[in-house]
Amino acid sequence: KLGGVNIFHAHDWLVADAGIGLKHVFRKPLLATIHSTEYGRRNGIHSDYERMIHETEAWLTYEAWRVICCSNYMVSHVKWVFGLPQDKLIMIPNGVDAKEYERSGDVDLNQFRRRFALPEEKIVLFVGRLVYEKGIHVLISAVPKVLEKVNAKFVIVGNGYMQQSLSEYIRNIGLAHKVMFTGFVDDWTLRNLQKCADVSVVPSIFEPFGIVALEAMAAKSPVVVSDTGGLSEIVEHEITGVKVYPNNPDSLAWGITKVLLDENLANKLRENAYRKVVENYNWEKISQQTRKIYESVLSEYSRTFWA
């Protein structure tokens, strides 16, 4: 028997039915966090399956007392996509635990990085799903442009439907020795890779927040990101990272090269970004923001007649 519950909090469409059902059975307020939308991921709705997801998301936001989004960009996006009133939407960012990168164990990073690159090669790191909206094809197109100016190794962490075609493209242009597709890696390997990376690249075309950029910043890896979505809010250009035009290989290559060739800039970005993560994106601060929303909703609920 469920008891002692004051609020139900549902994250995204997969748990919409459960969250909405519990709300009505127990007559308790429901909050929803929308991390992304089908409309945004697909750049529109193009099939019955996508429409089903879109309508489920809309239903969840309609039933929710408040809708939490992870960036101001997502607040505007969700408001527009679902026609929600402004006062129903709240922005609470995602966070990272910077101390996790200090706790990744005693490891010789110079020895570790040899698994992925030669000592004289700079490591350019991508972490994410190998799908269109993450912009991995933009990075692959930028590879030859970067290599004209910098001796680098591109390490691609993640899986996705674009991997085979991108691998074939790299082989066809004779650069297979400069690009490593690792597939999935465990957390320990990922954290140490982020600590080794000379630059971490987030070339997303659609990005509600950009947690990968935040993790790289916590690892003190300089970041180059698309100036889009939540990434635009996380990164301050040439202060905590470098912003480039979305879906533009030339711009991306410029940003990567700029960081790799300017050690003073890279060091400044590392320190500024790490400080920003610790001060603004720690879980203590985010949990307090979330608690305040819970308390506000409960206060409103206590003064409301539930017919």
C-alpha cells in the first residue's frame, strides 16, 4: 500500500501513464520534468509513432502542476511546442559531482592516454550517441580540416546508427588511423578519458541542456560546443569554452584548432569552467531549488479544492 506520499514527480513520456494515474488515484499533485521533446529530437513530427510520443508528452505537461525544464532554452521550447502558460514552467539545471573526477582512482594518465593516442597526438574527445541531433557527422567532416593544422587523434565514445557510415567515410578518405570509435566505455574509463582530453567537443544540432559539456568542464577538459540550445547557456565564449556555429564543419574545425594551438587559452578555459561547475551546477544547490518547488506546490495544493 502506498502511503505518506505528498507529490508525484514524473520524468519524461515513458512514465506519463504511471504518473498521471497515481495523481488521480491518490489526488496528489504531479510534477513533470521534460528533458527533451520528440518534436525537438526529430525536428518535427513525421510518423504515427512520433505523434504518439508527442501527444503523450503534451498530456503529461497538461496534467502536471508544474513543468520543470533543464535550461531557459527548453522553457521556451516546451512553452511553444505544448502551448503552456509561462507561470507553469520552471527552470532547474542538471548538475554534476565534480568530486567524482577526483575519486576516479590512482591512475597514471600519461600511461592511460597511450591506449588511445600517441604521445605527440592531441586528443579530441566526443562523448554521446552517434545520431544526427548530436552532430557527430559535423565533427567527422571537420577531422581533415583540423588535421591540416594539428596532429590530433579523434576519440569517439558512444554507439548509434551513424557509426557504420561514418567509419566507412573515414576509411575511404584514408584517416582511419586518426579516428577511434570506442563504443560504450565504463564510467572509470570515461572519466579518465575526459581528464586526458586536450579538448572535448559537443557539436550538437539539438541540445536541451548538454550534460556532456558539464562533465568535461568538471574534468578540466576545455570544451568546444555548438552555440545552440542549453549549450549556449552553459558556456561563455572564450571564458568557459569556445562556441561555434551549429552544423558547420568549418566553424567547428576553427574552434577545435583555436583551443589546441593556444595553451594559455586552454588553461584559462579549464580553470574558469571548473569554477563555474562547482559554484553553479552542484547537486546541493540544485536539490535546494527542487525542494523549493515542492514546497511551493504543496502550499498551493493545501489551499485548493480537488473536485
